[in-house]
Amino acid sequence: MAVSKAHIKASNKYNAQNYKKIQANIKPEDYDFIDNFCKSTGINKAQLIVKAIRYCIEHDIQLQ
């Protein structure tokens, strides 16, 4: 089923108002590691990133 231009416009407007983007350049082997983990656990990459960052912050894990 084709998506109308109006639907795309509405979706883009909603996303712009409700989400922010984070971009990162990741080495291919790291990306593959993350991608395989996400596929095997059924979690999407955005959820994994948020959960991992929250865990590090809440447990005062210093990454240096």
C-alpha cells in the first residue's frame, strides 16, 4: 500500500516535534556487534543506546 504525501508530511511533523536525533560514526566491526546483539535480543538500536546510557549514568560509570 502506498503512503500518501500527506501521511509522510504528518509523520515528519510529528517526529520533528517528538524526537531528537543522535548520530555517530561507528567502526564496521562495532556496528556489526551491536546489530547482531539487537537482532538476537529483539531490541532496536535506539532502545539499546538509551538503556545503556541511562545505566551508565545511574550507576555513575565513568568512561575515560
